[in-house]
Amino acid sequence: MIHRSKQSLGPAVVRRARQEPSRLSQCNSCLWDDIREVLLDPDPDPWELEVVRRWLRDEVETTLRKRIVRGNAAGLVRRACLLAPRLIWQLPYSRACPPERFHRRIVAILLPGRLREVEQHLAVFAFRDGL
């Protein structure tokens, strides 16, 4: 299940990045070219890496929030409870979407790991895209 979600998130992030204007270099036509350069650089500029990571963080956070709001939260809640077991006792017992007051906490628990997964997936995708 995780593998499938990473595949669906990767290309969607790439599509959105291709629609954004370049932020790091005038030579690049879109943000995806900037991201590819940063992810494939063995020693990236810290400022450029921060710009890319912030943009990716916003995208991952938005995607997680949308999944929770649309009612696809069961898997996310299970994963968040595995990472932060005390969350189990705070959530009301329900098979439905968790109350809105828990959405931010669930996203905060899942965000660091999800961001690492997306960065790794995009680095592989960027390498393949450049071939």
C-alpha cells in the first residue's frame, strides 16, 4: 500500500512542479528542472536545497490534508498511531474520519517520514527523467 501511494504522489508532484515557474535558475524552464538539479547534485547549495524542501513539504502536507478531509484517513490514522502510540488514546473510537481538531496532529506525525519517502522517490524519478 505504501509503494502504491508513493507512485501516485511522485508523478502528481512532478506535474505540479512542471507547471510552476523556475525559482532557482533563469536557465531552467520550470520548478521541476530546479528540483532535479538539487536532488541530483552531490553537494547542493544549502539555500537551494531549503527552497526545494519547503516546496515539497507544502505539497506533501497539502496531499495528506486532502486525503484526511476526503475520508481516506483510516490508513493514515493507523500509521500515525504506530508512530505515536499515545494518539490512540486521544482519538474517539470511530471508523469514520477523525475529528478536524486531530487533522493537524496526524499530519505533523506523518510529515517527516512521508517527506523523506517523497524525496527519495523523486530523486530516483529525477535520475530516470534525465536519461
